[in-house]
Amino acid sequence: MATLGNPTNTIAVLKKYDFNFQKKYGQNFLIDSNILENIIKAAEICTDDCVIEIGPGIGTMTQYLCENAREVVAVEIDKKLIPILKQDTLAAYDNITILNEDILKTDINAIVQEKNNGAPIKVVANLPYYITTPIIMGLFEGNIPIESITVMVQKEVAQRMQSGPGTKDYGALSLTVQYYAKPELKFIVPAGCFMPRPNVDSAVIRLVRCQNPPVTVSNEKLMFGIIRAAFNQRRKTLVNSLNNAAGLNITKQQVHNALETMGLPSTIRGEALTLEQFAVFTALLTKIE
């Protein structure tokens, strides 16, 4: 079994199986062992942990996870990678389960129940840009027992997750992540650490699940609907953004009244509101007839 995490061994495995990178899956494999070791440290993986890895690729990170965790479940959507994982790169480990599934359709709660008796698990992933938000939101909104999510994503996406009001990176993703977890950007990963080399740098960010959300809101669905509408047209005022939003059925007068009660101007944009203010705003709207 070749230890991955360097270009020579990675190329050898790819050639052996005549593997071609699939652009539709956003495949970029890490070829830097120092970065891999730092991800394990950032995720705080220990021998008691059950870890779900999303998108193991040829098993580069998975090898490190198997060496450090009690149990690893790797969920890989590309069926061409399954023989490489099962017959070669992960064949030596007895603490790995490999699933050829789409993580967005996987019953993660069933995995947690089977592999960890329902106790919180840790998630580690190298996520392509196009699918980052749906996966992270699915994990948080699915009522899955998760202790933390440590992901490598496009640098700009990681910055968005921890941004605050009034900044250019602040948006719906920032607010949703910060409602469910405490984000901590760990380090930047240069494009040269991947094969093939992507066009942008990446970053590793750890999201530690909040035991209780930082704000209390009676209607989460409505609040996140308001947040998404506010940032879909972020250059518009909140009054106009929400009035045009399909499915919300909120009138301009209702928005005016709520903002007036909060002591905020009717010209304010959604990007100026904190998570706490969105929670208060949502509560006021549910009371206004």
C-alpha cells in the first residue's frame, strides 16, 4: 500500500487505474503531507472519534484519518474511485467503511447510529466550490449529531463563513453557519498543493457545532427565508428585497413597521443587520398582522 500525500505516489495510483479527473465532481487531490497532518490537527481527530469523510478521492486524507480515528466512514460519489479505495489505498485498514453514494442523499443519521451509537461525530471534507453550501447546510439542518465539521474549501468561501455585517464577504452563508456553529479559519492552502492545480487557493475552516444557537427564534424557516431574500438582491433595501421575494408574502408596510419598532431606518440593507437583528426582525414580522 502506497502512502499518499505526495505527487509520486499519487501519480502512480492514477496511472495504475488509468484514472481521469472528473470536472463535474470538482476533483483536486492533495499532494502535500504537511497540509494533511495539519488538517488532522485542526480537526482535533483522536482515537475515540468516529469520522465521516466526504469525497475521499483516492484516499489521501482517508489514510491519515484511519491512522488517527477509531472509525472512518468515507462517502464517495464517483464509482470509478471505489475499486482504488477498496482494493488498494485503503485495503490495509480495518476501521474504514466505504460508501459509493451522494452525500446529499445519504442517511447520515443511520450511519451515526450504527457506527457511533448516535453520539456526535466529526466530519472532514475537501469540498468543491459548487457543492460546498448545500452540503454544509444539509449537515446542519438535518438534525445530525455533529461535534464539528472541518472542511477545505475555496478561500473566499471560508472567509464568507466567518464574516460579519457590513463586509463584502458577509451574506446568507455567513449567517447560517454562525447560527449553527462557531467558525474558525485555520490556515490557507496554496493551489500548488493539489493535483490538478486549481485556479484559486483554498482554506481549512473548522465549524464547531453550537450546543444552542446564539439567538432564539420561533420560526427558523422564516428567518432563513428572510436572510436569503435579503442577500439575493443585496444592493436593494430590505424593504424592496423582501417585498419582491417569492414565497414570503411580506408587505412593504410590514417591513416598515418592524424596522421602525427596532429603531432602524427604512433605507437599511440586509447586509447591515446582525444575526440577532434578523432574529428580532423575524419575531416582529410574525406578530404583525
